[in-house]
Amino acid sequence: MDTASTPRGYFAVGVERISKPGNVGNLIRSAHAFGASFFFAIDPAPDIREMHYVDTSGAPEHLPFYIYDGLDDLKLPKDCMLVGVELTEDAVDLPSFRHPLRAAYVLGPERGSLSPELQERCDFIIKIPMKFCVNVGVAGALVMYDRMISLGRFAERPVRTGGPVEGPPVHKHGAQKVRNRAERRRRAATLGRGEIPRE
């Protein structure tokens, strides 16, 4: 992913009570490819070391991987929002969801749902609008892709079929903003104008 399209903020991906190491390997490989900051597992059933059979990118060597024995042990960075991915009636449809800048997405086990305790702890629950559930690795990749196209800087989609006709928007730097009133006064006095510069 080039730096022009890299979204601001950070994200992590995690699983709860997952039972197949192949699915963990698939998901952590996708998380690595999409630029996740870390990966976590809550009460995983399999021997996580077996995931290397599926993950050929060596993600655990490049991506911090945290294993928590239970939900009470889960620790996230300050201001990181926990976003559950689950098919529930009141979940927000993924295409309508505004992704937090700092987010940890968590997916449930293959033949089950996120635990009620984990759902209660989530800041948001989102769902992928589909006819039925898909593989946990596929669901995680869809969420990460949606985050990338929502928060990344890409060229606008054209009205007609095909690729963009213009490049991505060029970042424009604004004037310096000083948010401290005392500092504004000091700067104004230094400039000799005796007035408070506007932001």
C-alpha cells in the first residue's frame, strides 16, 4: 500500500474462541497485507503456532500478536474503539459505517457468535449485508477493505464504467494553528501588531 492511500489512525484485528488455525493464519495474513498495527486472539481453541501453514507472509514476525486467556484480560490502547463483526438485528451495515480512526475489529468463532459479554463491551457492532455467514477470514478481509477505501485517499470513482480519469486529491497544507490563547498573544506581541492573530 503506498503512503498516499494509507489511512490515518491505526487498526487491529482479533478473534474470539476461534477453532481453526488455518482461519487464524488466513486472517492474520490479510491483516498484515492491509496494514494492521497488531493482531489478537481471545480464548483461542487451536494451537496458534499451526497457523504458519496458511500464512506464508510471515505476519507474526512483522505484526505484534497478543493472546488473551479471556475477555477480562483484553487490553486495548487508550481511545481504541472495539468494533464487533456479527450478524445481529441491530448491527450497523458495513457500507453505512464510519470507521473510527483508532479501532480494533473482533470476529467470532467459525460455528458461533461473539459472546454476549464481548458484544456488550463493543463500542459498535457491524455486519456485512449478505444472505448468510461467510468464512471468518473472508469477513475480516471485507471489513479491512472497507476501512481502506473509506479512510484512504484514492481518486474518485468515475461516473462511467472503468477506472479513474484523475489522480487522487493532492493534500493541501493549511496555515499554522496555535490553539493556546497565551501563545497567540505572545506571538502577536512578538510580531509587534498588538493584536491576536486569527486561526
